[in-house]
Amino acid sequence: MQLRHTPCVLTLTIAGVAALVPEAGCVQVPQDGQQPSLATHVQDWRDEVVYQLIVDRFADGDVNNDFDVEPGSLAQYQGGDWKGVEDNLDYLQTLGVTTLWISPIVQNVDSDADISGYHGYWQQDLTKLNAHFGDLAALRSMVATAHDRGMKIVLDIVCNHMGQVFFYDINKNGRPDDYVNGSNQPGDPIVQISEYDPPWEPGGVLSFSQEGTSGRAPILFFDDPSINRVVPQPGILGTAGAYHGFGHIENFDDVAQRTLGDFTGGLKDLATELPEVRATLVDAFARWVEQVDFDGYRIDTIKHVESDFWPVFAGNTRARLSGEGKNDFLMFGEAFDGDDQLVGSYTAPGMLDSVFYFPQHFSVFANVFENAYSPALAQGTDQIQALWDQKTTNYGTQPQPGGIGVAPYKALVNFIDNHDVPRFLFASNGDVAALRNALTLVFTEDGIPCVYYGTEQEFSGGNDPGNREVLWTTGFPTDGDTFTHIQKVAGLRKAYVALRHGDTKVVWSSSHVAQEDDAGIFAFERAGGDAGTGPYALVVLNTNDFKTSSTSNGSVVMQTSAPAGTTLVDVLDPAHATATVDSSGQLQVSVPAQAAKILVPQDQVVQGV
Ligand SMILES: [Ca+2]
Ligand SMILES: [Ca+2]
Ligand SMILES: [Ca+2]
């Protein structure tokens, strides 16, 4: 086996043949295409900058896998692949990215209702790779090459459902019918129901005959190899008993429907409470980690799985991977919801390391930043403080046993937008200044920053699939203003430990959104905590689109924790004048419309960043 060096730290075992001890500070990973040895590549996930990409849309590195591609039709495959990712790691590192979250890798149902499975969320066989994106050698090569550069890869997985792999044979004729009559219960109106995707029925989808209902509708798997709509794999997932069979969710607020119903698009809900289904999911995804050396999971649709699934899934995954040399394996879940208590519940002891901070997407990036262009819609920065104040109440305050070593409330994955919501520039009426200011917040707040691909190129797509643009048509330029802004704030986060590990203290927020002195101002300190004594940063943002505002209102001036007389430098724009904390620790700072200052003590300034 040929080996090469990376800057990370771990031990190496080669397939039971020999154990090599790498030199201190060096790591050896397998050459392209070979089975890797598992290794821990991460020290502290808060030091990472995550970039979410849809493989089909990022870069096309191999035209040989471009089958069923329809260029320009965003509901169909476009040709991107793992080779394309590998070929463009320079671009991502130039941006400041250290971790890639890639879209799902497993074999999907290829096509459904004239839409293709390019996104990867229509899984059909968890043991096979999606051939549109390359083969195992290409995937391993991409991951090994990323590791070689000190980068990490997070795999996107789904535990809640499979693609649309079966129909409910409501009329028991053995065929999938687009529409059959409804429940046929006495007194019910005649309604037309699709056997592909019938609505929720509390007792399960029923069959019926002329005489009335006749028990649960049979679940019949499709057999259409031409679009890979065939019996799901592995094992129990190919049996009707592995599915709930209640029809699709109609009321997302109803807990029974939310956890037992089929997901939007006819995606069939797995009976995740069954021990054999749980074991199958743990094993199927862990096998990919073992074969490819992934560094974490992003887990889809977690609020649609019963809560007691997660300690079992997370605990068993950690135990298995840790025994093989993979520690600090990040598991963060997606609960698409603004309910902070609900989202936080998945970080209770023994559950996930982190979640996608969806409540912040809604109450901060949508309400405060995206709406800033409209005085009628803009909301105050007191909303940011109100949300952050709930972190230690709603999220886990202790690191998960065997997890990433950081408490969930300090490791939330911060994002502005993603593939399931309209892009920021769509929702904000093209407000590029607000986008850059929002990015400044993402890169200076507590947690793990995550950027959706294309943000750096100022993509502005609306709802799915408009927000899933092809990136390579841009030519991957690295000189745009938003690209260089991300580069700048990522560099500052890397240079200043206070911005990564410091505790957070909000020192100014405001309900004001009009002409008041402090309209739009939000200020917070990062200091102490895991950053230790000394490092200090003060971030002051103005989210108002129309006027310069300041950290004072009437007779009240912002109170800082900095020692009296501390001279602060704006490292975001060193051309700005310094600011000095007065004898009582107060500081008045003015910030232009939709801009920010990142202030650090003059004696802590890192040159050349
Ligand atoms: Ca391709
Ligand atoms: Ca039928
Ligand atoms: Ca479910």
C-alpha cells in the first residue's frame, strides 16, 4: 500500500496485516481508490467552516457518468459528481472552507413524477452508490484527497424514509392506480385517492371493495428497473413490515402524523421503532464510513422519527466507529422547524451532537436580515438575543458521551439558507449588503458556520429546484465581493480563538428598526470560556439598511466587559479608526448601514489576516 502524508493526527492499521506508527504530527492515508483505515481528522468542530454542496450541482468532473442529464432543467440530473468535487478543492480552500457536507451518496429511485433523484433524498438501496456521481474509487479518492489537505467530509443520510418504492393497493387489483375512490365508509364523501401517495389514515391506509373496507391496503413494491424503482435494500427494508403504511402527513403539527406518516412526495416512512430496522440503518450507514472514512453525518428529517430512536442510533454508531479508530464523529440533525424547544430536544443527553439551527434561520436571518430592505417588514435585533438566551434551556449543555467533546448548545450548525428554503438574495429582494452582514454574524457567533454552495457567487434562486443552481457555469471565480468577504470573515474566525471558542455575552440589542440612534444594532462579546483568559472580541452589527446607527440610545451607552482604556481595532476593516473603552467600560461605536465591526484589543491583533 502506498501512503502519503497529511497534517492530522491518528494511528494507522492496515487491514489486519500491519500497524504502522506515523511520525509525530503526520498521518498516512491510503492512495486513491484503496480501502482506508479509519481515523479521527478533527480536533474541535467549532474550528471548522462547513460548505453544503449538492454533488449534482457543484462540478462535473467526469462526463462518462452524465447519463439522463438534461442541462438547464433543474428538476433533472445536471452531471455533477465526486470527481468534480475533488477537482475543485483548491477553490473551496481559497474560500476558507475546511469541511464539506455532501448530498447523499446511495442509490436512489431515478425518476418520479418527471423529477429525478439528483438531490439524493430518494434512497432505494443503502448498500449501493448512486452511479450518477461516480464509483467507490472516485468517492474514496475525493475523501482521501480532502483529508490529505486537512479537510473533512460529512455525509448526508436519511433514517426516516425511503424513496417512493411501493404503492398501496387500495383496490386490491395488483396494479398501482393513479386514483381510486376513497375510504368507501358509510357517510363518507367519495374522494379520489392516489395509490402512490394516499393521505393519512389513523389506522393505516385501508383497502376497500364493493362491500366496504376490507383491512389494511397491501403494500406492493414497484418493479421498474428502467428508473431503478425496485424493491428497497438491504434486508428488512425490502419487506412491507418495515414500513408504517399510514399514508402521507397532512398535519405536520400532529405528532402521530409527523412521526408515522409518509413524508412529502410519497416518501415511504420506515418503522424505525423496530429493532431490526434500527440495526439495519446503523449498519448500512456505518459501512460507508468504514469504506470511505467520512467524518460525520448530517441527518435528514429527524423530527419525523420517534425521539427514542436517536439515543440508539447515535450511541450504537459512536460505539462502532470509536472501536475502529474514528472519534469526534459529528452527528447533526435537521429538524425543519422554528420551534426552538422541539429542535433542541434532539440534543438531549445521549442523542445528537448538534442540530441545524433552524430557529435562527427563521427568527434571525429571515426576520431581521432578509427583511431589512423593507421598513415595514424589518424586525429588531432583540429577536436575536431572545433566541440566544434560550440556548442553555433548550439545547444540551453537556458533551454527548462518546461524541464530539463540545456541548450541543455551543456547537449548533449556523446557516443562513439551504436547499430547502429560498436563497437569501431571493428572499431579501437582492440585498447583497445584508447577505454579507449575515455572513459576518455566521462567522463570528458561537457554533459551527455553514455556507450553502453558491452563496459565494451571489446565487439568488427561489424555491426548490430554483435554489439548486449549477455552480460550474460561473467558472469558479474567486474575486467577487461576496467570495472575498467570506474569505475575510473565515480568515478572522481562524485567526481569533475568541471568535471560535469564547463564551458569548450580548451587550446591545434593540427593538428599534426605524430612525432611532440604535436602530438595527446588535453587539456581542466573545471571551473567556473555552478560549481561556485573555482573548477578547466585540462584534457590532448594524442590520438597518438605511442609516448609520450606534451603540447608544439617549443617555444609555453600551457597557462592555473590556478593561477601561482598552483600545480596540476593527479587524474587519483596519482602515477604520480605533475605539477606546472609557473609564467606566462604556463604548459608543457607530456602524454604517448593513455593516459590521469586529473589534479586538490592539495588542491582540494578528498581522496579515
Ligand atoms: Ca459527471
Ligand atoms: Ca390498485
Ligand atoms: Ca417516521
